[in-house]
Amino acid sequence: MSILNASELNGIHYQPLAIDPALVDRANEIRNRVLQFRREEAKDWAEEIERTEQIPQALWKRMVELGFHKLTQPKQYGGEGLPLTLYFPILEEIAHCHGSIRMIFHAYNSIWRTVGQGTDAQQAHWLGKLVEEGALVAFALTEPDNGTGIDLRTTATYENGKYILNGRKHLITFAEEAAVLAVIAKMEGGAGRGGLTAFLVPQGRAGMKLEPMAHMMGDKGCSHAVITFENCEVGEDEVLGEIGEGYGVAVRGFLDQSRACIAQSAVGLAQEALDATLQFTRKRVTFGKAIASRQAVQMRLAEMQIAVQAARLLCLDAARKYDAGQDISLEASIAKANAIRMVGEVTDGALALFGGVGYCVGSPVERLYRDARSLWFEEGTAEMQKMTIADALVTNARRREREEKKNG
């Protein structure tokens, strides 16, 4: 199966412009490799993760062995260099798998973009390790008492040529597995967005303590940690970006595209739930007829597919604009907010159509129902996305009004 060149993927022709045909062919090869992984390995890995509630080290190694850890990284550092329009169909396929498998895939291919905003030396060092060794970056923004906004309390104080970090982060995905953490902190005395700065803190740095958090409802095996900084020293060469530009590093440089990636992940999970439900309703017989022949069931299935397809198109819109170098803060928030609603409705519908057997542990939709809920929170809730959307609407309206007045 292919991604582009007039090949159809779930009803959409992914046909971006000005992409090297050789890169398109390469993306198709990778997608076929993902499909083979889904058919031959994913179920066994999922069963082991659910049983042990841990991601086996062998799975991390397998992801690297298959080359799934370097799909979007720049070619100059050994990555595949896939734009989002080519990466998203691949991400959608892996999102049919267990939630922790999707999380590994996303962590490798999205969070590196924090380091991607660093100096040439920072990129050469860390992206080289990511691609060559399968090293991982973790993103440390969220705090237990202050959310993810400009009210962060983790501080950075400049003393004698070093920055001293103090504070706490929590819900930091794969913090224990990461080789380096991109940490957002507030410069002492700083205020607002301009007070935030990003730092690269290698794993094991003195003054940084990691504590594992309780397992989550879904995405079993995916680890999260509380991170405490107590007089943790970082050098001037470990500042990521410029002093006072932490907001841009976090949001413009990483979160916007990551939100679109999470939305695309929701599309893959929802499509898997719909596929399983369609198969079940065609086989489930009541009163001598398959329930898929009943109009009420058909209407529910149709609504589910409409929701999935609409979400897929919103993700494609964000991907195309991102690849064109546009600011996608609005498009990414629209895609994410819609995906949160969509994946909830589709997995609700799947569970309803399966009935009581769907609620049983191990059913085709029970795990999907749990895993879907993690997507609600990754890179911001629906309410956060709506705030971004509303802010963009008001800002754009004011700008148009000023331009109209200026032009008479």
C-alpha cells in the first residue's frame, strides 16, 4: 500500500506539492514496513505490555531496528527527513496498535524538535545520538501546581556562569528513559512569556531527581515521572534557543506540530475502533439477522466514519501548512480539539455497539476505549485548544478591523 502518487488512503488522496518523488517512495516503503509490523508483531507486543504493564526493552530495540525512531529527523543527521504530509499516514497506521507503541513512535519522531531548535553543536550531538543510538528526548513543561502556562514556578537563576534550576515537574512522559530533558523554566524575576527559557538537562545530572508516577488508565507501560530540581546546575551551552524564548521553543517549535500529531494519532485509533466494530456487527446476529443490517446500527457506523474522516482532513490541512512553513497554532488546536471529541464519540460508539462483551477486558475495543482517553490530555485539553482558537479569532478580527480602517 502506498501513501502518495494518486494512491488512496482511507478515501483521501495525499498529494502534496514539490516533494521529491524518491522521498515519496521511501515513505511508502516505511508505511509498508509499519503495516507488516502491525500484522506480524504488534498483537504479541500489546499482550505482553498489558500483562506486565511495562514496555519491554526488546520493543525499544525493535523500534530502532526497524528504523521507526528516525522518520522525521533531518537527513543531515541520518534521519529520513519526512515532512508531516508523508509522516502522518505512517503515524496513523502505528496508532492502530497498542497505545504505548504509538507513544514510543511519537516520542521519537516529535519531541526531537525541541533539540532541533538548538545550536548547531547541540543538534549535532543530540540528534546524532537520537538517530545513531536510539536515544530519546523528554519534554518537561507541566507542573503539579501550575499547569503548563506562563505561571510556571520552576526557576532558573544565573550565578557565576551557570544557571541554577529549582522546582518541580510532573506527568513527564518517558523522563526515566530519556537521554536528555528539554526543561522550561522561568528566569528569576521574569514575567510573562518573555520570562521563560528552555534548557537541555542530560539524564543523571546532579540536582535532578526523578520519581515514577502511578500507572495510567490506558497506554499501559508508558512511564511518567515527577522531576524535582534542587540547585541543579546547567551551563550556558545548555540553554536551548535564546534566554527569554522558552515559550517559542515550547509552543511554536514543538507543541503546535505535536498537537497535530496527537490529533492524527486519534484518527488511527478511532479508525481501528471503527474497523473492529464493523467486523463485529457484520457477524453478530440477533433475531436471525446481522445487526449491521439494522438501520439504527448503520446510522451509528456512518456517524463514526464521518467523524473519523473529518478529523483526518483537519490533520492533513495542518500538515500541509506546517510543511509550507506556516504558523499552524490555530490549525493544530482546531485539529486537536476536534480529535478529542471525535475519538471519544467513536470509541463510545464502538463500546455501545459491542454491548456487554465489549466491556470485557481483552475485547477488541476495551483497550482502545482506555487508550483513547490519554489523547485527551496530551499537549493540552480541549479547553486549552479552544482558548487558543478563540484568541486567534479575536486577534485576527482586530487585525482585519485595523486594516480596513487604514485602507479607508
